[in-house]
Amino acid sequence: MMMQWLFLLLPVAALSGWILAKRHYQRHPQKHVKAFNPEYFKGLNYLLNEQPDKAIDVFIGLLEVNSETVETHLALANLFRRRGETERAIRIHQNLIARPSLHGEQRLQAMVELGLDYMHAGVLDRAEHLFLELLQQPNPHPQAAKQLMRIYQQEKKWAQAIEMGKQIDASKTGQVRPLIAQFYCEQAEQHANQDRHEAFTMLKQALFQDPNCVRASLLEARLYLAINQPRKALDALQNIEQQNPAFLSEALPYWHKAYQQLADLPALRDKLSQLITRHPNMTSARIMLTNIIAELESTKAAQQFLYEQLHHHPSVEGLHTLIKLGENNQIALIPLIDRITRTMVEKGDRYTCKNCGFSGKTMHWLCPGCAKWGTVRPTEIHLTALEKLLDSAS
């Protein structure tokens, strides 16, 4: 379909250019030349003989670059880029930029498009040089800082990405601030083992940019636990329920470790009880609470607690945990149920992107599917997924 539109656009554009030229020459007879360029018929002949590549080159050559045809050139080049024909797009945009008759705004737009061509082709150094040049203009094009931020993100140059993000944010609302917070978190990850003080500084900056940055709170808790400061870790974790309760399951291992360092598992039991009261579908908290009850009281008490919970909130992980605890009223079914639940727990995806639907077993703060930050969420494996997962396991 795109190719058909291209075939339609090219001859129409070329003919439009010829008509404009004819009118111009009618007003200026002394400059009049041959009415119809034979190259136009040559291009049509290529189209009729199903040689689209040659036809495209001919029609592009017919388009004289002037204020009336610049938009046509840009549209053609963008069409080439979307089709993956980056070299052609680059050639058109370079040709536009080289024209001295192009006025300032059109030249800037052509430079932006050429930079996007280079990015699409993976030539990031050329794209970076071009966008930096645009950034030095008296009135920088809004795409310059945005695309530089993308380049630095791809190259993992987090300090430069932060700088570009702040330049974008200076002219817009706070839409970019959550991205800047993620870049600070990336820097904190890099400093976590060598320079914890610098890592804490980066996390403070992340939370300043985005107070709802769950990742920063989790990293802060992890760093405090690494230096045996469990109460400060708990303070950091306390923010997550307000930031985004969907990530509470990610905080559970840190809560467990913090209360272990405090030698206060009863307090963890109370904390988990409160969590499942406020978030009854939180299977991971229910399972952790079951294990804590088994450790503090007895396996039988843990079995009884989980058995009652599963009646109201059934889940595959809960059933699997109950089997591991030794619930064996139906001995003949135990091996089969154990195999089914184990398969589901092992095969089930733990994380899903709310933007594109990507799912996997590990947490990605930058979604591999749609390249969006912070869109991947932890998920629970419920009985409603039984049939789908069993099919995938068979």
C-alpha cells in the first residue's frame, strides 16, 4: 500500500513542479524552455514496465528544489525511511541541505530529518554531531535535545542523557522528569558497589525529579541493607505503597531481609497481615506470611492459614506452597497436582508491560518490547491462567 502511494505521489509531484515552472515561464517568456521534460515520460515508462526503483530516481531528479517542492522532498524522504530505504532518505535530505536557496526554517527541518535518518541507520555519531549543531542555533529545534537524549540513552551515557532531558523539561511540562529519574537510577546502579555515597546522591536526585519513582526507593533500600541499616531501608520501602502499590511484591524480599537484620520476624508478620488486608489479591505477600507463620509457629499453623486463604483467594502459587508444606489429604493426587503447579510456577511470566504486552520472568525498567521506561509491572499467577500455561507447557 505504501508503494502504491509512492507511485501516485511521485508523478503528481513531478507534474505539479512542471506546471509551476510553466506558469513561471509564461510570466517570464525570455526564460521559457521546452514545455515537457522528456525525463517525465522516461519515469512513467519505468513505472509501466514495473521498474519502480528507476522510476523513483527519475521523478526525484525532476523535482526542482524550491519553496513549493521542499515539503514534497521531505515527504518522499520520510517515506523512504519508513520503508527502510535509509540511503535514499539520506541522499534527499543531504541534497536539500546543500541548496543555498533553502530558508532557515526549512533547512533546520531538513537537518532534523537527516539526523533521524542517521539514527535509523545506526550511525549514531553522525546523528549526534548533527543534533548538537542544531542545539547551538539561536532558536534550537525542539527535536534536537529530544533526539540527543535518545542517542545518549542508547549509548548508556547517562550524564549526557540527564543534561538533554533537563533541556527538554525546561521548555515543557514534567513529562520528561520520570525518564530523568530512571537515568539517575542507572547512575546509582553503576556506583552501588564502588561509591555508595555517590549512589545515594543519585537516588536523591531521582526522587527529586520523580517522587513516585519506585525504582529509586527499592535501590535505596538495597543500599541501606548492604551497609546493615535496616531501619533506613524500611523508611525507603514505606514510600512504595504510595508511589505505586503494583510494585509492592518487589519490595517483599527487602522487607524480609530488613526484619531479619532487626531479628524481628513478628513485626514482619504484622506488616504482611496489614498488606494482605489492604491488598487481598497480593499472592506473594500471602505466601511470605505463610512461610513466616511456619517459622514462628508451626507447619500445621501455616497449612491451616493458607488453606483458609486459598478458599477466598485461590492462586497457583498458593496451592503449590500448600503442597510443599505437606498438605496431603488426597495422597494419590499429590504428585499430579505438584507437577501441574510446579510447571505453572516455572512457566508463568512474572512481569508484563502495560504498554505493549511484553512479558517475561525478570524485571526490566526499560521495556525490551516498546522501549518505554517504567511500564513493566509485576504480575501474579492466578488459577485463571491455568489452561493457557498448561497448553504452553505441553
